[in-house]
Amino acid sequence: MASSVFSSFRYVFFLFFSVASSKLLLFPLTNSLSSYSHFNSTHHLLKSTTARSTARFLRHHSRQVSVALSPGSDYTMSFSLGSAPKRTVTLYMDTGSDTVWLPCKPFTCIMCEGKFDPQSTPSPYNLSTSAAPVTCQSRACSAVHSGLPTSDICATAHCPLESIEMSECENYSCPDFYYAYGDGSFVARLYTDNLEISMSAPPSLVIRNFTFGCAHESLGEPIGVAGFGRGALSLPAQLAEFSPHLGTQFSYCLVSHSFDTDRVRQPSPLILGRVESSISVNKAKRVGAPRLDDFAYTPMLENSKHPYYYYVGLEAITVGKRRLPVPENMKKIDRKGNGGMVVDSGTTYSMIPEILYNSVASEFGRWMISGDKRARPVEDRTGLSPCFYVDAKGVVPQMVFHFGGNSSVVMPRKNYFYEFTDGGDNGKVKRRVGCMTLMNGGYFPDSGGPAGLLGNYQQQGLEVVYDLLKKRVGFAKRKCASLWDRLI
């Protein structure tokens, strides 16, 4: 997960400076694929990521849980926590959850074999002497226990009735809480401590009484998470308590990696607090047009059943010259919480309903099959489909995602068509192969979950902005690696 390359960046690139009279924070995000020595082949890597993407999406429709994370598909960020001693912690950055937590000593991870590299993964966190448990009558405790009244929570914490009636339970800690992802879970206790962000010039930025979960046991989740969802305990929400503008907007620009370690040597920028008032929003915009400074915005959809997700409506997908309609539940969310598309940084591949997937795959194949042969053995070994041998000059069609608000995103080719070399082992002839990287999410019309997910693989090479004040998500084509120079 964390690599030697990441180590050279982890203590630097934390900057705090002025842009248009608003200060912003700039963090480096490192893709955990910068070190994937436990995968013995490209096929193994792809099979692992496709299996996890599918498992997370399917399990999400059977339980009211957050979108899951998985090593090998997510991005990490670092900051310092505590004061005696102060320590740098490395966590997954996840827009699909709303809590910050980390593994604490002593720590046991059940069913975590093969999910991390013991040599490069940071050891569990030791609570500093400045850490303090959150009380049972605090708003943070109520938030992490799904809005339960403080009286009920304090009763669970064994606060006496008389003290509950007088709201005098400050000496009783918030009880442990359970949090589940699609392919893992953990039990943790809330603490507060000093969060410190190193800056280009002293002094450092210190946020006191930062709330986080300390987990001594987890299932399938060996690494902590910095939740960026729409909850009160997410990282942006807590930063907003310190400086309101830091919680109104954030964006990231994922450097294209295509599972190539040579392409992830530069971290991806995560930007908090940037407000570009000069950006004009036209009725119809197309990412990839000459004005690359403009974002194509689409409204966030509200979902009372899953309020921490960033939902958008998908109106259509164009493959080549044909605009393909989408199921109605991709465009909106019904009263039961069904439908919509979640923009998620913690899922690798986009998941779309079966009927839409079949249309996209069929049209994609119609363009490809004229010049290239279908590579079905590769599909079985990777979990991606359709795949083609690309020795011949087949035409890879353009793909455009059309979102609500008359907003269209022209996908870079590498975001939906992954090419690699197949064969070469056991005497097999090496051949160039390419696979479409959208996945079949099945059919779940009444499951209480999203109809689709926009994965981080489809977000590469785009700056994705979450405007929480105006409740919209924007996309702009960028050279993400060079964005560092433009922002510094």
C-alpha cells in the first residue's frame, strides 16, 4: 500500500496559502497500486479489483451500509495526530463514508490476509497523552450512533439516572460504535486530539479537539479511513468548524495510473477550500472543450435513507455516435431511497445496471469487433468484459457520460479501455489486449441502494469538485500531475 515513493512525499506537499483571498489546503493522495507486489500478474490484479468492486456493490444492496473500501483500489492521505507523541497517520480518503477512524494498539484484523503489505503498512496508532475520550452526551457521540438521543446513549454508558436527568454525564465516555463497509467492518471508540497539518512555512496548522474513531478490532479493514462523506464527523465537516470555507468545497484530481507503477510516482492533488468565483456555468458544457477552466456541474440528488453519499443523476451514455438511454432509476431517487449514481473515490470501476451495461458493451463491441478479435479467455481471467485482442487497427469508440443539469463528460480513452500485454508465460505468445472497464451491476430496482457507482478509475484525469454549498458535483479535464505547479 504505502510505497517508498510515497514515503518521500508523505511529510511534504502540505501547503496552506491564499487564492482569491481564500485560503486552501492541498494534500497529496497516493494510489495504493504504487506498490502491489502481492499480485503475481496483471490478470491477478484485475481479477482482485473487479471481484471487490462487484462484492461491494452487491452487498451494499443487502445491507444499509457505506460503500466499502479495498486495498489496491483506493487513495491514501496523511496528517499528524496527537501531541505527546505526535505521529503521522496514513488513511484511505473515501467520499463514500463519513467517519475518520484508525487502527489503535492493540489491534487485531480478522480476515486481512493479502490485503496489505506488512513491510510498508504503518503500525497501529498509539494514543497520545493528549487524547481524550468523547463523552456520551456530546453531539459527536449522538452522530456516530445514528442520531440516538444522548439519554439513551448515556444509559448504555452506565451513567446513573439522576445524572442523565441533570445532563451531568460528562465523566462517562461515548460507548463503542459499530461501522460496516461492503466488505468489512470495525468497532471503535471516539476520541479527540490535536490534528496538525504541516505547512510550507511555520507555524503548522493545528486543529484542536478533532474527533476520530480508535479501533482495536476490524474485519477485512487493516487500514484506517478519512471519511469525506456528508456527515458531521467527516474530515471536511470538522475542518469547517475551524474555518468554514474549508468545508464548503473540496476537489481532487487523480493522476492516471492504469495499474502502472511508473505512472503513480507523482501524487494526486486533493484540494480543500478552493472557491473559484470566476468560473461561469453555461447551460450546456462539455468537458474537453477549449475552456478547460470551466467545470461541467451536475446537481447532487438528496437521499434521506443514505444522506452521507454524493448522489448524481445519469441521463445517458454515448458510445461512438450512439446515445444510449439509461433506466429511470439512474436519473433520480425515489421515496424509498432507490436509484441515483454515487460518485465514489473508494470504488475502482463504475457499476451500472445490467440493462445499461448490456447496451454499452454491445455498442462498444460493434465498434471493436470489425478490427479486433474478442479475447474471451482474458475476460475469464480478469473479470472485465468485453475484452479484445488489439493487434489489428480496431477503432476504440469515444465514450461520453451525460449527467443531469445538461452536463456532459467526455471520458479519456484510458478511463474506460485498459490495454495490457497478455501471455508470455508457459510458452504462450504475447499479445496486446484491451478491456472495457465498466462493470455489470446487475438489477436491483427496489433494494434501497444506488442504481450505480462512478468509480475512481473513470475519474482519472479529471478534477472532480464537490460543491457542498451549492449542492453540485463538477468535472473538468486536467493534467493532474501539473496541477501542483498551477496551485502552488
